[in-house]
Amino acid sequence: MAEKEKILFGEPCYKIRTLEEKNIPQMRDLFRSTVLNVNIRDYTKEEVEDWASCGENLKHLKELLSYNQFVGAFDEHDALVGFASMNKDGYLHSMFVHKDFQRKGIATVSIR
């Protein structure tokens, strides 16, 4: 089955598509990096290190992927630069945007 993909025009151009199990390694890396580099502004070092360690459990990430709808934003090199997820009731479950891509509208388009 082909992935559904939405291309956002502008500079730079991002592709928005549903995340799959094959994206888990990129999701893990983005999650850890965002928590350690962005969320450190609002939490203690100990808190972000503990939070970031939650992303190490690949089985847990696979379970989250099966229970929630995840969409990712990919740059022109097909690198994951942000992702968001909603649970089955339509509530936002998670949202993480790479530290170098903050304030570029990625979070906004990820939840549309």
C-alpha cells in the first residue's frame, strides 16, 4: 500500500505522512533529542534525562504507534523533523519538533 503523503509548499518544503513501524528509530532519536535539547528550558536536567530514557524502549514505541495515529514531517532529505500523535478519541498524545526546526510551522501542520 502506498503511503499517503501531503507536500507543503514553500521554502523549505516538508512532506507530511503517516508514520509506520519502520519510522520508529527516527522517532526515538527525534524524541530524545527534542527532550534533551528543547525541553531542558522548562525542566531540570534530571527530569529531562529521565523523560528521554522513556524513548529507549522500542517495544513501547511500537505499542504507542498501534494505539495512536502518528504523522511525521520530513525534510527534503527524507529526515524526520517533527511528529505528532492523536489518540483514538481525538486528543493530542504527543508532539515533538527537532531543535533546529522549531517555530517553522511544523507542529501546526502536523495536527491538521
